[in-house]
Amino acid sequence: MTVGIVLTIVGYLFGSVSSAIIVCRALGLPDPRSGGSKNPGATNVLRLGGRKAGALTLAGDFLKGLLPVLLARALSDDGWVYAAVGVAAFLGHLYPLFFGFRGGKGVATGLGVLLGWSWLAALLTVATWLVVAMIFRISSVAALTAFLVAPAYVYWATGSTAMTVTMGVLTVLTFWRHRSNISGLISGREQAIARGKDEEAE
């Protein structure tokens, strides 16, 4: 078994560790899969347990995307390996092995993966999220817009075909996981961030 395959498996296992469920169990909060919006992500945990719980979940989701990619970079010089490990960690968050394959929507984990690939692309993606969120005040619109342009940022920052193509895969998966949000936007049901009722974009 090659190093790349081992690292990819490790990436998926890292991603499969649900920060939301672990934080909620540790703090005695309801299972995020059955409480609130039933989405095991940072926004739902924030609603169930407050800022501390939400921040811990966000940090955990971010790190489980970042750390496997950093490990891959330390052990391999192959861009396709970095790309595969990042996708594996992202898929682990979306479909976690340890928690019945019921995961979150991937934004924080995707940003962790992106930072592992390129700090500049990650910074530009976060900046895009912030600008769009300030203009439209809808979390899902900000997340979808940021991930839509992220492949271009990755290509500009790295010139890597492997990471650019893989970021495109992450973008497609993000849109798929946000299909309920997209439906809400079309029907006008998606609420503004200020109201605290927007659908999750985690």
C-alpha cells in the first residue's frame, strides 16, 4: 500500500470525527442530529449550546481538514496526494464513518483543506465569504459564492492542476450539500444572518 493511499485513508478517518457530536456530548448538549436544524455543524451547535460550543465545533471542523493535508505535505511531495487527502477529509466530514454517515455541510472543513493547500487561496476565499455576507446577510449565499470562486483562487495562487481540479470537486460537493439552502433561496425562505434563522452553511 503506497504512502498516498495510506494518507488518503487517514484523511477520511480524520474527517469522520464529528466535532459537533463530540462537543455536544462533552458539554451535555442535545445530539445535533436530533436537535435544532438536525445538522451536525457549528451553526447548529451554536444554537444548541452557545458561543463556546459553536467555536469549539468550528475549530474542530477546520482542523480536521487542515491537519491531514499538512501531514500529507510533510510525507509526500506529490500534489495529487495533497489533493486526494483533502477530498478524503472533506468527504469524511460530509459522510462520517463513525457517526452513521450523517455529517455536516463542509464549509469549515473545506476551508481547513484549502489552507493546507494555499494560505493565499484560503485568505481570498474567506475574504469573499465576508464581503458577500456583509452585502447579502445570508450565510449560505456567502458560503456558496466563496466556494464557487475558490478554484480560480487555487489556480492563481498555486498553479496546481491537481489542487484546482480537486477544489472544483469540493465546490460541487458543497453545492450538493447545500441543495436545501438553494431551494430556500429560490423560494425566498432563506433568512438573513441578523435574524439568526438562516439555514446552516457548515
